[in-house]
Amino acid sequence: MITTPITADLVRGALELEPTEQGLQPHRLPARARAQMPDQQLAMAEAQPSGVRLVFRTEATVVELDTLATKNSYVNVPPRPDGLYDLIVDGQLTAQSSVPGGSILLIDMATGTAELKPGPAGTVRFTLPAGAKDVAIWLPHNEITKLVALRTDSPVAPVPLGDRRVWLHHGSSISHGSIAASPSTTWPALAASAGDVELVNLGFSGSALLDPFTARAIRDTPADFISLKLGINLTNADLMRLRAFGPAVHGFLDTIRECHPTTPLLVVSPLYCPIQENTPGPVAPVMTDGVLRFRATGEPAPGKLTLTVIRDELARIVKLRSADDPNLHYLDGLDLHADSDPALPDDLHPDAATHRLIGARFAARVFGVGGPFAV
């Protein structure tokens, strides 16, 4: 077996690779942004490699990847299954596997505390078809993953990006991939595949909060298309009122436009979520018969944010700005998931089938003929 150093030209979807004593840590936000993070939720989310994959060309028939995972576990909640690694060969999903072991981050949602229990690295091994081929290994979207070693029985080489366009997407846990079946079947990954574009997924669970450092990271990242799905986390956290929300959206867009003045930019309002349509946050977890669900706990009042309020305000802002910015577009999130669609299993996140539905609708409306990202 040949050991190939894991370098940036073999990794896609990460903004930075941080060397650590245990291996390379892919990050979806740069060091400058990480230094300004106010909480551990975003630190955890950006280090979970949603959309990050190793991509290479090889004639190998065996590939082994050593990784060290940090897996989340929740107090009084049944343990989640190990995260999946998706093997894509010449554009087709051909195998899936997991890496046992790893470290455990035990989270108590009632107190907001967490305890890290260190564990060992593990190995995922795939058998490949004979002949030259392009290989992509999508890392688990819901596990912090350090890359330790890559081994194959034949040399590997980077795959040139060529003329493939880059789509950068920012959003919440739904964009991150919560309850999706696997990393290559989150709705952004499915939409990127249908649109034949390279995905940079900056969907951060619980953390699409109009942070200026996130806007600067988007501003400084090369992209042919940019989309922003905004709103749900601001209601979840009850973070701001309408008076602050509008200027914050303007500031977020202004920052991105500093280096992307004419890049097609799509603002997507929240998907349908019954617990927050007309009820403000904060949102609280509730265990019912061993099943984790969520409920909104706020009381309606003037200026408080709900999803209906946010949709109206985002539509107003985009209409106002697009008079001078013809490359700015708006997509109503209800066009991707509405009240007539399947219910959300935990009242907040779409399941695997609904990720497929959202991905297909986004690809048709955005990358399809007449869409804002159509060629």
C-alpha cells in the first residue's frame, strides 16, 4: 500500500486544513473567523465536515483512510449511529461505510455543558473497480473528523477542477444536513450534483446568525454562485428583533459584495416549520417517550421574529436592493418545503426523503433553465 500525504489539492469543500498532533482538521471557517466565535456550538458545527470530500484520480482497487472522529452523544437521548463515509466513483455512489471508535462529546442540552471522552482513530476501507477513475470520499457531515492517513495500492493524483463552477452555500442545520441519510445526500450535496457544480457548504447547525465573520469568510472565498438561507436560527435563538434584523441582513450582503460585486447571489427565506411560523423562539428540546422533538417557547409581540415576519422582510430587502443589483435574487423557502409537504420528524428538521425533495426543487428552480444560477 502507498501512503499519500493529504494535501489541500486532494480536499474539496474546506476553507482551511489545520495541522494537529492527531492529523489534519478540515475547517469550514478560517482561523480569523474561529478566533471570533462566541460559543462552542459554532465551533463544533464548522469543524464537522459537511460537504468536505477527498477527491483524486487513481487506478487503485483498494483505498484506506485513517481518521479520528469526535462523535456527539446527548444525555438521556439514544446514541446516534456512526457517521457514514460515501464513496463516489466517476460520479456514482458505490459504497458506504463507517469508522468505529473515536472520541465522544457528551452534551447535556438541559445545562448547555459538554464533556469530551477521548478515543482512538479508526480506518474506513473501500474496494474500487479496476481501471482509471475519479474517486471522491465524502466525510461524515455530522462528526468532527481529523484526517490521519490515506493509503492506496496504486498512486493517486489530484483531479483538476477544470471548468466546473463553484457554488458556495450558507445556511442552518438543514443545510448542514441534520437527519440526512449520508454526507452526499444532504440537500445541498444533491442540488450540487444535479447542477453539476462544486459545492462549498457553509451550513452551520444552529449558527446561521448573520455573524460578520461568516460574511467575511464568504466574501473572501472564490465562488461562481452564492446562496444564503437565512432566518430559522434567528428565530430558534430569539437572537434579535426586527429593528436589528434588517440592518444586519444589509450589512451581511454589503460585506459579501465587497469582493463579489456581480456574483449571482441568492437569498433564500426559511422553509416551512410549523412550530416557528407564527411563534417566536427560543426553541427548546423536549423528550417524549424517548423521542427528541423541539418546541417554540416565545410569546408573540411587536418586533419579535417569526418565520412569516422574516420571509416578508427578506423579500422586501431583496426587492429594494435588486433595483441597483441585478444579480441579487430571492427564493421563497416555501417553494422548497411547504405545509403540504411531509411533516418534519422532530418538528424542526427534514428527514432523508425530504432532503431529496428539497435538493431536487432547489436544483430545478435555481440551476435549471431560467434560474438565477443557470448558465
